[in-house]
Amino acid sequence: QKAKMADSGESSAPERNNQATETADERLNRIYSMVNEKETPLPRSWSPKDKYNFIGLSQNNLRVHYKGIGKNHKDAASVRATHPIPSSCGIYYFEVKIVSKGRDGYMGIGLSAQGVNMNRLPGWDKHSYGYHGDDGHSFCSSGTGQPYGPTFTTGDVVGCCVNLIDNTCFYTKNGHNLGIAFTDLPHNLYPTVGLQTPGEIVDANFGQQPFVYDIEDYMREWHLKTRVTIECFPVPDHKGEWQKTLQRMVSTYLVHHGYCSTAEAFAKSTGQSFTEELTSMKNRQRIQKLVLAGRMGEAIDTTQTLYPGLLERNPNLLFVLKCRQFVEMVNGTDSEVRGLSARSPKSRNSSGSSTGSEYRSSPSLSPSHHRMDTQRTNGKIERTYVTGNKSPNTGEVINTKANPSTSANQDHVSVAEMNAVNSVANGFSSNQADVEMEVEEYNSQLVCNGVSSRVNDGASTSYMNGCSHNEHREDMMETDDFDTEKEVQSQRRQLCGGSQAAIEKMLQFGRELQGMSVQLRRQYGKNEANKKVLQDAFSLLAYADPWNSPVGYQLDTVQREPICAALNSAILESHGLPRQPPLEKAVGHATECLKLMSKVGIGSCAFANIDDYLR
């Protein structure tokens, strides 16, 4: 019998206290952070379908008791866990507490593959491995055991650790590591326990409670080993080519995301040149800032001014941008409604505070090199930009001119009516009762919280893009503009900032957006992605408090980032530049490589978290 090994390192008292207050899901997510349970679920209980008849389960299928005769080895019975151990765990551990050793204590704890006979104790058959309590022997796919550790009985806690990196297994008893029991283990093994005599009862801990043994210390050790292996991997650098490639990847990443000053400084320090003019980079940065600030109307206008025809050539992108503009109107941040809500007496008296940090602290923004001059004239907010010559927009795919006559004749809509719960699904209905929101005529109705306005028959579809007649100044969005930003944020909990006029304008914009959807469908056919984004946007109006509704996630500022990335990529592609920088592609390839490693059973993928190297 092998002697017990020394105790492993233990966590500090504060760490233990924090772990004790964790939920089961939090604990498992922390310990097995690289496991995607949608693809490879963790074992969380014993399987009521994968056991022998003499096994009984209780307490959420975590307690196992023997209910057979127990005369000889033919009466042995085992049970497997619900799922195999995912390779992406890297290190997997579970514990079993002996509630009662029963008559003889013929208990086995270990692992087995799917299909192994359950009328046996673990370890007796091929692809089955077990540590038995009556003699302390380990059984490796054989009925003959080998001396391994101490016996265990009532009150003991026995742990089983599977190392999916070196394919070994060791056991613990009451928090003490007993040393390696098995080597060269196959993949896709299930936690398994077996009992043989009456009165035997055991409880399993798959992580729903803190473990007796400090498995996380052992995991940290292997995490460090994996990191050292990666960092010390030899990379040939013939004549500095590797270093130049890395510098080029960094430079293209900075240029892609519009980090103008950083990209310029990095290029000078490494002796590189840009593939894009600095002016163009600053223009893209300007547009990104507008999108990330929720000022979609201005972002669309600026894009059409600086890159004529781009959005007309990408009608689906323009549609998605306008759907986001509708969301920002609901939020009260878009320029179409912001000036109106700023004039609203109710808005000015609304409670709330803001620091403008949402805009300043966006992780996608480089240091601000621009500023937009903002001034209030006769109650209106006016902004001026300065750029090169203004180019007229071209293309006839979509009419982007505002239709003042249409909005002037809209029904009067009260805030109370807007906040009434709408019985119409997704806040929309057409007069043809088209459940797919894809009507064939322009004389459809948009119903928002019980208020209906009709679009004039045969009227041309119109779209509001914010301050379409503003000229542009190169400097933009510094502290002068934050007063307005604070004012908007303080109104955020009210539809369109609480302004009656803003609500009416938002409804008009929604009708025009629906018309645009019809036009796109006629020209290009159905588009499920466009249909969903429009439905989601309109669904905000079905709730009295959109921010706390099931679709309220759309109002989160983080939802602006994918829109921002899509627009930025389209601009770059129009200039013959890649939609995605090489650095992001490399990270994407590495991420997929880790997934493939997990699928083929390479456990070290658990400790090669890419995020650790990007911090």
C-alpha cells in the first residue's frame, strides 16, 4: 500500500470564504472557464438512465445507495454521471463523501467509458478505472488490483482528479493527494461510483459545494506550465522578418480602428508607412465616435458626406444603421430627437445624473483629436463641422430626403398613450395583418402602444438622417458637447427623453423605416436578418419601460459596437483595404485552434486562454 503524499498548498482564509458564498454555476464557470457547456456539458449529477438496477438515486441524483442483495461480486452495481468529462476542462475533479460504508464497504470510485458494464465495480473492465475502499487498491481495466492508497470508510471524502493534459489520474482522501493512480487514460471518460453491499451510501460533489482538496492550486500549477511552454516556444526570426511581421500587424490594427495618434507614433518608431491617408483615418474615427455616442443620424450624414455612394451601394447596411437610429431615438440620444427633448419642459425637470463617461470611456475610442462646436440658437442645437468640399450623395436605391409634409400631418400622441401596454406584438401592425411585417403597399399602419398613424397612399418613403445640412469641422466631440450629452443621459429613462415632439418624430421615422423595409424586400427579396432587427427595434414600443423589458438589451451602449465595426469595415473595404485587420484574424484563428484542440482531446487548451495574453 502506498503511503499518503504531503498536503498540497491551500487557499487563504478570505479566498475560502469567497468560494463558500459562490453559487454552483459561478464556481464551475470559474474553475472550468474554457468549457462551453452548450457544446460539452459538465457532469453535474448521476444519470438515472445509465446505472444498474441495484443502484438507487436521491437528493437531486447526487446521493447513491445500494439496494441489491450483496451476496457476491455478481451483485455489484455502478452508475455513471450524466456527461463525460470535457477535454477543455484541462484538469477535472470531483469528490465523493462516504455517508455509510454499509455492511462490507465494497465501494469503488473512479471513471469509465460509455458502454462499460454497470453490473461491475469501476476498474474491473476495459476502459474502467477505480479506487476501492475495502482494500485501498487501484483497478485499471482488470479484476486484479494494485496496492495504491489507504482504505476509506464512513465519513471520509475521496476525490478523483483527471489530468487531461498528461492523461493521468490521482485520488485524494480528506484533502490529501495520494499520488498518480493511472496513466495513459483515454478521452471521454465519465465519473463513476460502484457499490456492492447493503447499507452503502455515498454523496457526490461535482462542484456544487467547495471541495475539501484545494484543486485550484494544482490547476494554477498547470496553468503556469502551459504559459511557460507557449512563451518559450522557439520561433525562427530570420533577418528580423518575424519582428517586422508583428509590427506590421500592430500597425494595421491601429489604422483599422482609427487610433490616429498612436498609429502615427508607432509607424514613426518602427519605420513603417500607412496604407491609408491620415485624413481618411481621422474621418473614420469621427464616424466611429458618433456611432458610439448614439448619434446615429449624424453618423449616417457624415458617412454620406465623406464617402458618397457608400451606403447607397450597401442598402442592407444603411437599413441596419437606421434601425439602430430608431433605437437611439427611443433612448433619447439620437440627434433627431435630442434637440426636441432638450426643449421639453418635462425633460429639463427630469431626475437623474450623468457624467458623460459613457462617451469618454468607450474602449473603442482613441484619444480625442477633434471637437464639434455646439451652440443653442432659439432653443435649437446647432453643430458645425469643417472638412473638405462637401460631395453630394449619389445613387437612387433609397430616398434619403426628409418629407416635411408627412410629419406635419401626424396625429398628436401623448406620453401616457405611448407608455400604455400595447397588445399588438412587437409594437407593430399592418392594415393587411401581415404577421411578417412585410407589407406590399405603402398605406400600411404602424401601431405603437395603441396609437396608430397612417402613411399617405403612394407617398414616397423618406428617411431622417439627423443634421443633414450641417457643415463639418475637423475637430469634434470634446467637452463643449458633453453638456448636451449629460442632458440626454439624464433623460434616458423616459421615452425619447420625455419630449412630446420627439415621440411624434420617432413615430414618423418608424413609419419611414417600415417603408424602407418594404422597398428593400421588393428590390432584393426577403432578408431574415433585416426582418429581425426591425422587429426587435419596434418591439421596444410595446413596453411602458423599454429599458427593463425583455428587448431592453438593445438600449445598452455595448450594442452600438457591432454597428460601429460593420460601418468601419464597409468604409475600409470601399477603399480596397481589408474588412478585418490581420491581428484580429490571428486571434480568431487561435481561438478556433483552441476549440479544435478541445474537440480532439488536447487538454492544455484549458490553460491557453487568449485573453490572458491580450491584457
